[in-house]
Amino acid sequence: MSTSSEEQVPLRPLREVMRSMVGAFYIPAFLSALSQHAVTIMLPLYALQFDNGPALAALMLGARGAGIMLSDLPAGMLVTRFGDMWIMCVGLGMMVVVTAAAAFCDSPLGLLLVSFASGVGTGLWTMARLVYVTDKVAIEQRGRIIALMAGVQRGSALIGPALAGISVHTLDYAATFLIFAGIYALSLLALVIAAKGEKGVGAEHRVPVGQVIRQHARVFATGGSVMILLQILRGARLWIIPVWGATLGLDEATIGFVFSASSAIDLIMFYPAGLMLDHLGRRIALTPALLVLGASAAMMPFTQTLLSFALVAMLSGLGNGFSTGIFMTLGGDFAPRHGRGEFLGVWRLVGDIGAATGPFLIGALAQFSTVATASVATGGLGVLGACVLWAFVPETLQRRPVSNDDNE
């Protein structure tokens, strides 16, 4: 099976590549993620101000996830039609408008529409950004470039919600939404300045989605299946830690502190994960992510003390850290030169299905059995994913002989 039909991107020194990506990639990624994590927290909390608040708060997250999923395929086709730069700008611009609109929402329906539109904007921005980095970065460096971006986003996840909380406490929700709309606007401005004179990748070569699915059915069936299992494991981690912590009788503050410790381990792994992707190979980097995430899920029901619970939670953070950047990196590796936008649209849809359904599947299993059974069953998915990976998914890292190290 061919891993990709893309033309090879010229291999340049890694520092040069990173410098060239700052304005159009890293700065917009940090600023937009700062607002994204803040808004994701604020929308459910703001929903609690209305009647039926808890139910509406849950719908906020569901509506945003639906917006992302429903935008995957259209985003891929739009990138093909208009180019990655244009669609990145459209996605960020949409989030500026939507976040500002949230400041003036006074009804549950309006808030749901805002949440859904926020997901659509996120989907457009994320898809176009993936096409951009796939086109600009050589396959031997792609893992580190994407992992660094993922690390930037993880760092913003530690800052954004805290800033949102301080702002809401000091001011109010309306002012806070407007502040983060402004941060989205700064992200857009940085992108526009960096993109001036740069020709985005577009698709002079449009390929029907159905044809893309038929041509790459094996990739979606094998690599896509592994990504679904990985996304289920990632989603399960977000469910298992707080639920099992509550089962142990721990209070919210303690559980939150443990989860923060887990997230800190996750954060510091971003660059080692990128090095593994580019130097050891995609499969070797992905295997510990699957196995460690699976092991931590299976071990969680056997924790009976705060210390053991915290250690296993931190182990799950380590596993999630190993997976940093792998979804985007593999998608870029497999993506063909012609029909790239459509391919990546399908690829993202596959992953988003796993991310969206994972918590519901694990929760349903726990409902009909026990939390412990659901956790152990989730652990088995890690082993299954590793088996499928090594049996059916080829290594996509194909290094070219170079005279100087690409880190220079």
C-alpha cells in the first residue's frame, strides 16, 4: 500500500522551517487556542445562568462537537477550492464574529447556535492549517513541527480557562466574550500579516470525495481505525479520571489538582513525542501512546488511595503525551497531492467520530455494567489498536539521505 502520492517537500534546516512558520502557524495557533479553551469553558458555565442550566451546559459541548464534525468534509473541499490561507482566515474570522455574538446572547437557542458556529469555525481553521503544514514541511520534520504546535495549544489550555475565570469574576460574561473575540482578532491579524504575498495551496486539482474514499479505502479502514481507537482512549481519559475520583470519594478540588498534574505530564511530552515521530518513526511513537493510555484505563479501578489514583492519572497523561501530533502527522503523511483537502476532510471526520462517540460508549458500558468494567474494557482497546497498527498500517516516515543534520 502506498503511503502517499504527494510530491516531496524540499528538506530545509529545521530552525529555518520553524522561523518561517511563526507568523502563519505558531502565533495564530497560540492566540486562537487561548480563546478556544476559554470559550469552551465559558459557554457551558454561561448556560448555567438559564433555566435547565445543566442540560443546556451539556448541549453546549455537544453542539460545538457537532459543528466540528459537520464541517470536516466541507472544509476539505473549500480548502481545495479556495486555498488553505483563505480558509484559515475565514475560520478565524468566523470565530471572531461568533465569540463577539456570544456577548449579546440572551436565550438558550442563541447560545446553542453560537456553540455550533464556533465548532464550524474551529473545523475550518483546523483543516486549512493541516493542509498548510503538510504542504510546507518535509515529511522528516513534520512530526516535530506539528508536535510543537500541539504543545503550544496544550500550554494555552492551562492559561485560557484561568484568564476566563478571572475576567468573568472581575467583569462579567459579556465583557469576557468580547475580550476573547479580540484575542481571536489578533490571531487573524497575525495570520493576515504573515500571509501577505504568500500563495496558499489550493486545488487546481479537485477530486470528488467519493473517489477519494474509494482510492484510499484501505488507509481509512486501517489507519483510520487506529485513529478512532486512539481518540476513544483520549476521550475515555477525560471521563475515567473524574468519575473514578468521585467513586473514591475525593472532592472536586482534589480531582482537579490530580487532573492538572496529569495534564502537566502531557504538556512536557510534546517535543519528545515530536522527536520520536521524526527519528524513530510514526508506528514506534504511536505504540506507547496506545499501550500506556490503555494500561492506565485498565489500572484505574485497582487504585484505592489518593496516591495510587494520582500516579495512574499521571500515567494517562504520559500516554496522551506520547500521542502528541500523531493524528495530524499521519493524516499529512497519507494525504495525496491531488485531492489532499478532500482526503484530510475524511481523515478528520474519522478521528472526530472517535472523539465524539468515545465518552458516550464508555459511559453506556458503565451504565449497564460498572465503572470498573468499562475502564478495563477501554484498556483492551489500546492493545487492539497496537495490534492493528503493526499488522496493517505501514510506516510512513521515509527519510532522505542528507549530508547535514536537519536540525542545523
